Amino acid sequence: MNNSKLYVFQFHRTKKSQIANPESQIPNPKSQIPNHFHNFFIEKETEMMILNNI
């Protein structure tokens, strides 16, 4: 269970960074958000994805 959660989490992060990547040249106000907050929200999103997939 732990491994699959980590895999989904990694995949989700990769997907997000690919989406965000083309805009990385543009200054992004969201990047001012501290990283741990950002990670927290991604983790919550991922937990919801996992719960929905069960």
C-alpha cells in the first residue's frame, strides 16, 4: 500500500510539473507560496485521488 501511494504521489507531482513547465519563464505569483504549503495541498489532492480510485 505504501509503495503504491508513493508511486501515485510521484506520478502526480511529475504530471503537475510537466503542466507548469511551459509557464516557468513567466514570473508566477504562486511561486511565492512556501513550498511546504504547496506540497501539503498536492498531498491532499493525491490522497483524494487514491480514495476515489479504490
